[in-house]
Amino acid sequence: MSRTYRRRGERHEYRWVLRDRSDATHWWAHALLDRHSREGRRAIARFHSDAEITIRSSAPRWYRREFDHRLRTMNDRQLRRWLVDPAYDPVMQIRHRHDANWSWW
């Protein structure tokens, strides 16, 4: 299913996207960019691109890769320890595909 089909008919609230984050305004000021200006169109385009990170998006690839590497290493150590000492009871951590995303947020 394409991303365009999934987002069909979805309406977006651009108030938080169009906030002016320049040094000219204070952090508490709610100055909004005009959505038809050059900066406003650029902010909306960045929001709709895959470069924008939102709550619904997943963790970055580098973090997921590091998270999975740590999990595999820990399980490998448990297995090797069990091979050396068969009386040892290994505790393996199962992997869920969303574990890295849950720990990222």
C-alpha cells in the first residue's frame, strides 16, 4: 500500500509546523509563518517529507541497528555461557519489532 493511498483524505493541522523558530522570536512567542510564503511552503514540504520526525514515526535506523546489536550480543553471551556450563539456565531476551521504537520515545 503506497503512502499516498494511506494519507488520502487526511487533514493536517499546520499551526505547529508553521511556528517561527528563528532567533528573532522568543521560545514562548507564537509567531506563525504565512503558509503561502517561501519559508512557510518550505516548512510544510519538510513536514510532508520523510525527513520530519513525528510521534507516529519510528526510531532512526542507526538507533534500531544499535539496539538490535546489543540484544543479539546479550543473547549470544547467554548461549555461550550455557555451552560452557550446561547447568546454567540462560535467560534469552526475545526481540519484538517495535522494541527499539518504544525505547526511543
